[in-house]
Amino acid sequence: MLNAVNKPQHILVVNDTEEILDLFRDIIEGMGHRMTAWSFSPDDLAKVTAIEPDLIILDLMLGPTELQGWALLQKIRMSPPTEDIPVIVCTAATNWVREQEGWLAASAVKVVLKPFKVAHLEHAIEQALQMPQVTAPEEFVEDDSVSHKAVPAPEPPDGNTPTRTAH
């Protein structure tokens, strides 16, 4: 299940639950990619830049303030060295995701809600790794003369895949 050029990709996963990190490692390495796992949200983007990930999978609700993941996501998108790295938010914060839906779509951030089916996460990873760039599409560029359009949700993979879920 490698990307189109059959090259293993480097995926950074930031989640504060060790069991979830273990599950992600099984999934990502099973797909033929390599993974770096962090159980914390770094304050400094230099740590993200230094490992040069091809994709970041991030839980929003991290740390003592429970919003360190959100702060990291904003920093990633506002910093030139990291702004084009594809990001998948994997979170149980459903209401928060609904409130931020416009920003997430405009920032080309994919969302996988917990609990998730492994096949849905695998599909999101493959889609994110195949994106040529993740800068906002033209319809999201601020221009009063252009109407803003929603990006349709990706179609889930067929039902012939394992249905193991993560909580």
C-alpha cells in the first residue's frame, strides 16, 4: 500500500496515549511506511522540521491545556518550512471539529474521528500522501468576489477491509 512511486514515507504521529501510538505504528508500518511517535506536542517547530515528515497525524486534545495539538497545527500551517506538510487530525473532539470545519478545509487538513475503522485511516493516509501540495485551493483564497465552496468528504474504502476500530 505504498504511494504511487512505491517509496516508504516518513509519518510523524503526535498523540498522548501510548496504546493509540502502538496502534498507529502497527497500521503505518503495516502499510510499508516508517513512523516517528511523539506523546507530546512540541513547543518548537524546529523539532518537526528536523525530522522532515512526509505526513503528520495529530490529535488536537493534547497536554495539560488539552489544546496543544490545535496550537501545533496552527504553527505548522503558519510556518513556511512546514506549511505544505500534509496533516491528518485524528481526534475524538467531534464538536470542536465541526466548529473549525471551515478552517480545517481551507487549510487542507484531513480529519479522521475517533473511534475510527482502520480502513478509513489507511485511506486517509494514502490520500494525504498522494496530494501534490496542501496549500489552500483557489476557492478558499480570501477574495470578496469569489464564493467559498466546501470541499466534499472523501469516499470511504469499500466494506471488504478489516473493521477493527480504535477508541
